[in-house]
Amino acid sequence: MASDDKPTYTEKGKAFDRDMSYIPDRITKVVDGAPRRPEHGPVEGDLWPVEPGRYRLVAAPACPWANRSIIVRRLLGLEDVISLGLPGPTHDKRSWTFDRDPGGKDPVLGIERLQDAYLARFPDYSKGITVPAVVEVESGQVVTNDFPWITHDLSFEWRDHHRPGAPDLWPDDVREEMETVMKRIFTEVNNGVYRCGFAGSQEAYEDAYDRLWTAMDWLEERLTDRRFLMGDTVTEADVRLFTTLARFDAVYHGHFKCNRNKLTEMPVLWAYARDLFQMPGFGETIDFEQIKAHYYVVHTDINPTGVVPKGPDPDVWLTPHGREALGGEPIRPW
């Protein structure tokens, strides 16, 4: 998530602490000619107006946090409203780069490094250059990199621009429970794999490992008799869990030492993950080669040789999952 997607240790030998302070600006609906206060969440920064074509979402497919925003943008049908910039999977300590674009520059922003958009607004910016980030196209300045609110606001603030039939990723009737579920998924699973991978001591690693697998077992049980995390429909909770599950066997099992078992050895979670993968908006955003290149090349302290594993076979994601028997309303082609 940071420029090297690696949290820093608080002290040598202890657990790491992910820096969760981001540019707190929000993009919100316009009322009476000005952006209005959003319905949910804090307003600690500036408010920017919802305006089709004004912003570019910069999101590296390799990064799970950025992958969320790519999926949500796709599910809501915002492709023609907010353009998408795709940094490559590997980078140096300075920034994500657009090395896969012609000439090594983003074709809309005209920059080689995402760092340029951060420095265009904050010349002394000293924190990590993170994805996803929303950039104002005309000025070339970063607007926000607050990834949980980026996807939330795509659902609420950009609703007037959603495609017909777009899913409601934040249903009112389950919102309170969903917030609790997503909090546990973030702390114990999304961030839990990183706490294992970057633990600074055996004790910190084993604590993180135990917490991760307690949560994975809870998810296995929760999803036994319901098709999706909140019931019969896909919500943002599913998006947030999916991006970690998609990377589990390819990266986290070995690279981050989350090796009690593979995802493919958990019957319910593995079927659930394939169910989502095979729906529009999910699997099409997953590039396993970029994912593996990012973790195994960038994390030189964990993998100093830079050797990238060949497996696992991605075709297993296309095998039948059998989750249709639980009913529900999957995402269908549009």
C-alpha cells in the first residue's frame, strides 16, 4: 500500500504498525453549486465536487488495496466517469511507476511516477506514495489516497452516475453488521497477512499467525450456509475479502509464512472465492503475474534473490464451485 507496500516496524523485534493516516479529502455530491458534507464518515480534509471526467483513479492491479477500487469502479459502471491509470507491479523506494505504458508515462496525466502527482500538491510530501490514489486530471494533483473512503464514496457520492442495475454494495439493512464484519476482516485478514509477513520477532509472528487463522476459520463457518458475507447479495465486504483471498496461495501462504494450509484446502472459502472470481468485475481484475512480481521482487528483505515462483496454476480458479445451491443474487453480466 505504501510506495514499497511494506509497513515499517515500530521497533526491531516487534510487530509492525501500518500507518493508516492518509490525505483525508473526500469527493462528494454537489448541492447548490458546492460539494456537500458526505452522509457518512469524518470530514477532516477538503471537499471536492463529484464531476465526471475530472478525476483519474490510479490503482496498481498488483496491490490488494488498489484492486478493491478497480473492482468497485467496474461493478458500479463508472468506467466512463472516472478514468483508470495502471502503474506496473514493481517499483523502487520512491514511487509506483507507469513503466507498462508507452514511453513509461501515464497516457492521461503524462507522468512517469505517481509521486509526481503527490508532489504537485504537496511539495514537501514525505509519507509513502500509496495506491489507490485519485488525481485531478487538469491540475495533475493528488486529491486523496484514503482507500477505505475512496470505495465507499464511489458507492454513495457517485450514485447518480452508476450504471443501470448496479449492485448496492452498502445495503442499509445490514450496514451496521457489515461495518463490524469489515473491521474484523481488515484487522485480522487483509492486514493480518502483512502482520505475519513483516513480523519482527517469532513472538509477533506467532501472534499474528494465530489471529489470522482464527479469523479464517470464522469465515469458513460464516460462509457455510450463506452465499456471501452479508447474505444473498454481494457487498463491499465481499470485495474487501476477495482481494486477499485471490493472493493467498500465490503469495501469502509462502511469502508471508501464512502456511497452516492453502486456501484451496478450505472447502467453503475456496468455493466462495471461486464464485466471486467467476463473476463479472472480479476475476477480470486479477493478474497473477503482476501480483507475484510485486511481492517477490519488491520485498527484497523477504526474498533477496528476486526469484518469482511459477505456480500455482491460475486455471484452478475457473473450476466449478457449487455455490449456486445456496441461492442468492450473484453479479450477472451487463
